[in-house]
Amino acid sequence: MKLLTEVKNAKLSDNLVCIQMDANSKLGNQVIKGDPFEMSVNGKALRDIISSENLIVINATEKCKGTIIRFRKSKT
């Protein structure tokens, strides 16, 4: 996975890692308090990278006080 490779390369170069993205990877309530969705397949992949590389999900800390507002609106 390209993201994992980039994280590992950054750490090997003694760089800090900060990832900001909208990856359509729902982490679910197990990771982010109040997330109304179940963890998606992409979320599981991202969770594995977070865990193996000892990263922090800012949305899962007390620093994040926002509300999850994902929704899909479609015309029929």
C-alpha cells in the first residue's frame, strides 16, 4: 500500500508524519467516538497502518470537538 510505504520512508528519514486526508475510510465508533457508521474495509486498512506505525488519529482525541456530519444526498 502506497500510504504505508510513504509513512515508513518518512520515519526512516527521521521525519515527522502528518497525514491529512478525506480517504472515504470510515474508522467507526471503535476509533472515533460518536462515529455513526461501522468501520469500512478502507477504515480497517487505515486502522492497521495507524496501529502498526503508532500514529494518532486527531479526530479520536479530546482536541477534536466537531461533529461527524457525513451524509449522501442524491436526486431520484
